[in-house]
Amino acid sequence: MNIAKEYLKKQLSNNGFRQSYLEEKVKLDIEYQLEELKKDIQSHKSPEDLIQKVDSIEQYIMSA
């Protein structure tokens, strides 16, 4: 295991760090999904595809 992975594993044992890390990961995941949705809208994807992406984002948010 490399040094960065060992350090992250050690930091994740700290509840405060773990909570902040997971919140930031969720935030970045949602931002990425929203950017993909914007690109799909700009490229005139079908309404069905767009609704599927929105549903996917909603499911992710509900599971987070």
C-alpha cells in the first residue's frame, strides 16, 4: 500500500474527517452528474434520456 493510501486509511478512522470526506465526495459526485446533465441538454438528448438522468441523480441524493 502506498503512503497516500495509508494516510487516507488512518484519517478515515477519525469520525470528523470521515464525515467531511464523505460529504465532499457526495457534493463532487452530484456536481459531476449535473454537468453531464447540462451537456446532454445542450446536445438535445431525448426527453426520456434527460428524465432518466434526473431520476438517477434523485436516487443518488436519496441514498446519500
